[in-house]
Amino acid sequence: GAGVSQSPSNKVTEKGKDVELRCDPISGHTALYWYRQSLGQGLEFLIYFQGNSAPDKSGLPSDRFSAERTGGSVSTLTIQRTQQEDSAVYLCASSLVGGVPYEQYFGPGTRLTVT
Amino acid sequence: AQKITQTQPGMFVQEKEAVTLDCTYDTSDPSYGLFWYKQPSSGEMIFLIYQGSYDQQNATEGRYSLNFQKARKSANLVISASQLGDSAMYFCAMREGSFAQGAQKLVFGQGTRLTINP
């Protein structure tokens, strides 16, 4: 189990409910990213954590979205008061950092459906 | 404005032929990096190849090569001797700023769906 893991793999929720999506990065990777992929679209950056630095939240679409990373490892993306337009696959990735172009390793994603 | 443009929504190629997937980008930052990822129908994102803006030579990884034309701001992916397993979505992505500055987030294009026919 050396790859990025995400849970749940699928989540169906009713409009207005809150959801939490979990990401467990590759051990030793200090950078963690969340992206969103709507049906048939490319990936949209949401938020990025690097070590103890303040996260880059510039991609979060609204204040209903938040994320935290505890202990520099596991991250949780929370969507409050879900809307139908939040339906998408949420992908987490992790990488090393250090001044060289380390690629991002992606998890399998969580498919969120808001009914 | 689109930062990454992939103009080919779909491509169909015969097995064993070479294929070029187009990618153009837009940035004013002199330091940037370009990535290609493959996404099979199973959904995982698989890193293929990377090109830095200061790299003098085009990147190559096995059957994959990146045709980097800096003045034209293009970074096309070339797959030689295509195989049935190459059928997938392919995404071009860009990182602006240098890794030394901590810049890491990627901007993705809309993707090209490649189908290899036997």
C-alpha cells in the first residue's frame, strides 16, 4: 500500500448535507494537493499543503469548501451544505518538494454525487 | 484566459502508428514546467513526462517524447508505436514559478481522448 489512498471511493449525499473526503498521502511526501474533476473535464486545483506553511487555498470555489491536514499527513476536504454542482470526482495527490520537478502522485479519487 | 489549451477533444489512431497530442500554454513567468498525465478509464492519473522551461533538450521517456517549442508556447506529446493500452484521456498541465519558490500546483487542460484501433 505505497500509493495515495482516498476514502470513500463513492459518496452519494443529499443536497444541503455536509461531506468529508479523506486523503492519505504517500509516506514522506510533504506536499498534498486536492483537485476536482467534473464529468468530461480537466482537473481543477482546489488547495495545496506544503509542510508547515500556510496552505494555498486559492482554488477553493466558495467558503463552503475547506480542508485541513493533520500532523503533516492525512488530509480531509470538507464540503458544507452541498449543492448539485459539487458533484464531481475529487482527486488527492502528493509529492516530494525540494527545488526539483517531483511529479505528483494521484489517488484513485472520490466520486461525489449530490442528489 | 485558458492557460493550457488542448485543441483535440478526440483522436483515433491505428495501432503501431505514432501519434501527436497538441498542447499550447500561456504564461508570462519565465520559470515553468509542463507535465503530461494519462488517465485510463479506471480513473487514475499516471505521470508520463516532464519538461522544464529552461531545459535545453526535449524530454523523452521510453515511447513518450515531448516536442517543446518555447517560442510557440507549445508542448506536444508524441507517442511512438502506439499500443492498444495507450487508449485513454491525456492531460497536459503546467506549473508556474520555480520549484525553489515552492510553486507546485498544476493547471490542467481539458484533455484529449485517444483511441487506438487494432
